[in-house]
Amino acid sequence: MPVFLIRRVLTMVLTALCLTFVVFYLTNLPPNLEKLAKSEASSRMSDADVESWIERNGYGRPVLVRYGEWLGLTPGWTRTEDGVTTGRCIERGQDPATAPLRCGVLQGDWGFSTVFKQPVSQIIAERLGATGLLMLWVMIVMVPASLLIGVLSGMREGSRLDRGLSVFSIASTATPEYVSGVVLIALFASSSTGLSPWLAEQGWISGKTLFMGTATSALDSGITFWNFGLPVMTIALYGIGYIARMTRASMTEVMTAQYIRTARLKGVSFGNVVMKHALRNALIAPFTVIMLQFPWLLNGVVIVETLFNYKGFGWTLVQAAGNNDIELLLAGSVVAVFVVLMTQLISDIGYVFLNPRIRVS
Amino acid sequence: MDALSWGQIFGRMAWQFWPVWAALILTFAVSVRFKRRLGLYGKLHDSPVGMIGFGLVMFWVFTALFSAVIMTHDPLTQVSGMKNALPGFPQKGAEGAYYLLGGDNLARDVFSRMVAGSVLVIQIAPMATVFAFMVGITLGLPAGYYGGKLDTGLSFLANLILAFPVILLFYLLVTPEIVQSGLPQYIGVVLFLFPLIFLTVLINSRLYVKPALRNLLVGLVAVIGGWLYLSLLSSPGTRIDLLPPQADALEMPGNILIVFVSVVFVNAPTVFRIVRGLVLDIKTRDYVAASQTRGEGPWYIMLWEILPNARGPLIVDFCLRIGYTTILLGTLGFFGLGLSPESPDWGSTINAGRRLLSIFVHPAIVPALALMSLVLGLNLLADGLREESLKD
């Protein structure tokens, strides 16, 4: 087990290094730097001005050296011009002599966002919190719902209930977030169509619409059913189908096992067989699937946060990518890679604990 | 002229789709008549779920084929007075012309744009999936069969691409600055090479005992495939401008090529992992050992012994993956990446329509439902195929 863990962690670090280098390289291609210079200094710079801006701000040196700077392995650049020393690690107004030699990720300095004009670490922490809240609610809705659907349809394979629920789960996997989001908004959050006008006419809802079409207010004035219902439903809907299908597959397999038949012949009631005998074994496979859904959720989160204008991690990632905010993008990809690889690791380890027959060599 | 009622709208839409209905009826009549002789495709018609899925998919395929007849208006023309028109609104000054599903915020016909959008999806999604499968199979077979360092390296690369959030990858590949640097095209240069390699190895491993025929076929692949390869990649005014315009047979607009490349790039690693897993399972079978004892070459075993026996799961995954590719294309459009803003593809249309979603629902919901029905059809089709292929 320790050897396995160490190997996995090393692979993780290597993957993260490779990925951040790719992101670093792509965001630092000459056309991107030119765009950055124009948006930072002035949009009407001449080519010569752009070049000198890039040179003055330390973007002119080889990519590998600057990647090392970002990591904190190589010393940050310094430059003395007219007696004033500027540098990567020297903050404005700071005495160059007191500035640290290296400042990078390893020193805990994630850089400064050019879009939000804030330290990257602060933005990421704040936005991750917001997204974590969204994820938490998605999980609270998605996991019980999908397990219930999967178990119900898997306990009697081929029954009418099974057929109906299977069609539902196929339909939900066929509906990407941007489609279900639009459909749900049209149904529940539009003042002219869908259910809201009818409900308002009946006097069952006090506002104009059943749900709100944006989730922006959830961050300022707290989460309510009204502003958070639709985003959570939109993300959960896409995941429910997939997890339910996996649960169903594993449940049908368990229900045909010998010990289930024995229990039935012994005279245990069907409900008890499902609850006490089948369920525990049937839930091992979905556990892995649920863990591996996290990276997928990350994807959905980006779409849903953009659609509902919820300022979380996904929204920030889109803003950073759209405006070529290099350091924010790098930090974002580190977080994303970390989430993906961590969930893989946890699902592997959890699998071993849940199923003692499997041993990790 | 009065606006149409919902019954009239659906009646007129059904009438517009008449070539599709005719083609669907013909397809199903022929398929059901000869279903015992058509193998897995014929058996699909025994499963109601599979039939429904197949019907939905073919509906959009035929819609794309006959789009010129079905469209009532030009998808890009703006008609004055039709801005955000409600479904069934008559066009001023033109007798009998209606915006069947209303107008969008630039006064274009939503119905015609939906039909035009199907053309883009049906053109790109299956082709991109085929390319992704070629790449995944060509790399996955040796990785699973040989194992060792090759497997470790390729698996690491695949996991690397899969660890990227898809949307971040799209943003990095498809933004104008990166496109300007030619990077997506260079990726295309590598990725599009795989179908050529695949076909050449496929022919060579089977026909190396008949050198004359082998040389002829490999030569044909090299000439025709190479020409297609070059004309697909080179487009004037970009970094890769190899062919003179006279010889350029396939003119793919630059931004569609980039979308195509990035979709293949995202899909290929997953196919690679599936193929590799299947090969690891199948290579322990007796018939593989038998052909090894016969002295067959490794590529013959991989392509002519292992691959045909892995076809079941691969066909099912192929259907699912076309659906996934459709979703990816929509995602690209939704974030306004790659395709031009006025392009009628479904993702871009949803993105344009969502801004006014709480007031005017129809411009966004029509393409959304269209996309959903196509993906649903593909998923049902895959489900039917899986069920039928497990029966024997």
C-alpha cells in the first residue's frame, strides 16, 4: 500500500508539472503576450512599444526560465533602469534589498491576477468556496436521487418501473447542462412561459417566477431555494442518469447472485432481501462512479456558473481563459488537475476498503 | 395575415419535413423487410428502444441531407419587423411566409437556423468520431498488446489530456491568438496522419503475402489519402498552405477545421483507453495464442484477430461518442469558441438566445431541444445495439 501511494503521488506531481507547463507555454505564446501588453498598458501601442513592454516586465526571457520562476525554482528577474530596480519579487515601493530571491508556487506565492487585480491565491480560495457550496448541494441532491433510481430499477429487471426509470436516466444523460439549464429556465424562471405565469395567476407563488434565472444573489444574500434551485438541479440532472445506470447494472448483477436466491427461498421478504442483503454489495461499484464524477462536475460547474452568472471557480476560469490571465489560469489548472487526480486516488483506495477481495499490489 | 395557431405551426412544420418522412418510411420499410439478412443492423429492428433511437438519429441525418428543401428562409438573412417575433408570426409584405418558430434577436428565422444547424452537426460529429477512433485504435492496440514502456508512456499522455478540464483545453486551443500561431493546425497534421497509418498497416499486415496487390492498394491509399490529407489541412492564408487552390478539393473553412481538430483531440484519449482495456482482455484468449503459434506478425494479430473481436463494445461506444461529440460541439458554441458568431450551429444559437431567455424563450429552446433529441437518439441507439449484441 505505501509503495502504491507513493507511486500515485509521484505520477500526480509529474502530471501536474506537465500540464502546468503546457498551460504556461500556450498562454505565453507571442500573440498572447502581445494581447496582454496591449490590455495592461495601452491598446494603441506600436509594435516596438509592445516589445519593450514585454522586455521590461520580464516576459522576454526563455519560457523554461520563466516557468522555473513561476514554480519558484529559479530566482525571479530583476532589472535596474534609471537607478530604480524592479523585479518579479519586488513589490511596488519595496526596497529591492529586502525582497526575497525567489517567489513562486513553492514559496506560496501564486502571483497576481491581471483581470481581477487581486492576488491569485485570494481569488482562488474565495471562488473555490463558492463552488464548493454549489457542489455540496449538488451532491446532496444527486447522490440519493440517483442511488434510489438505480436501486429501484435494478431490483426487478425488466419490470415496468425499470423500463420507465431507465428511459429517464438515458434521457438525463443525453441532456447536457446548457440544454437542461435553458429548458429549466424556460419552464420555471420565465415570466412569460412555462409554469411560473400559471402559478402566479393561481396565487401559489408570491413573486413573478418560481425560481430565479440567475444565482448571483446567492453569494451576497445567502442561499435560498429560489436562487439556488435551478443551478443545482441543472448540474445534478446530468449526473443522475449516469450514476443511476451504473447502480442499476450493479444491482441487477447482485440480484441474480446465489445468496439472494437462498435468502428468498429461506423466506426473507423481498424488501428485506433488497435492503439487507443486496444493497451493500450493489453500492460498491457506484462509489467509484460517484468519485469519478467529480471531474465531470467540474466541467458542468463551468457551464452552469456561466449560464446562471454565479461567480464561482468555473466562472473565474472562463474569465481567466477569455482574458489570458496567465497566473490565474495556471493556478486554476493546478486546482483542476489536483481535483481530477485526487478523486482517482480516493476512488482506488476506497474501492479496496469496500471490497476486501481486491488487493493493491 | 393573422399569426398561426400552434396546431397550424406544427402542421406546417410537418409539411416542411416531408422529404424526411418519405426517406424515413423508405428506410424502415426496406430494413424491416430484409432484417434477417442484415446482421446486427437488422437485429436492431427487433428492439423498440433501438428503433426509436435509430429513427431519431436518421431524422436528423435526413434533415441535414434535405436541408435546402426544408428551410423556409435563409438562416442568415435578417427580415425587418421580425425581431424576436413569436412562433407563427407572419412576415410582412410576403404572402404566405411565416416564421414558423419565431425570430431571434437579429430577426432571423429560428426554424431555418435549427435546420441549418443540423447540417453542421451531422457533418462534423460522426467524422470527428471516426478520426478519434482511428487515433485511439492505432495507438491503443500496440499499447495493450506490447505493454511495457510503450504502454506506460502512451497511457501517461492519455491521462494527461484527460486530466485537463475540457473547457480549459478548448479555450487554450481555439482562442484567436493561438489559432494565429498555427498550433491547432499542427495538432491536425499529427492527428490526421493516423487514418493513413491505420489503413496502410491494415492492408500491409493482411496482404504482405501478395506483394503486387498490396503495393497497388497501399499506393492507392498513399495517393488518394495523401491528397485528401493535404487538401483537408492546407487552407490559404494560414500557416499551412501547401496545395495550390486548383488542387485543393476539400475546402474546409479554417475555423471548422480547428473545431474538428480540438474535438478529435479531446476524444482520442478515451478511445485509446477503451481499446487498450479491450486488448488487454482479448490477448489472453486461445485464438490469439494460436495465431502467435502459427507465426503471424504482431500487427496481423492486433488488426485482424483482436480488433474484430472487440467490435461489439466499440460499436456501442461509437454511437455514444457521436452523442458526446455533439455535446462538445454545443459546448464550444455555447462559449462562443471556434465557430463564427452568426453560424447557425446549435451551441452558438443557444448561447445567443440565452441572453433574452427570461423574456423570449423560443430562440434558445428550439436548438436546445434539437440537440437533446439527437443525443437522446444516439444514446437509445447505443442501448439497443448493446442489448441486441449481447443476445447471441
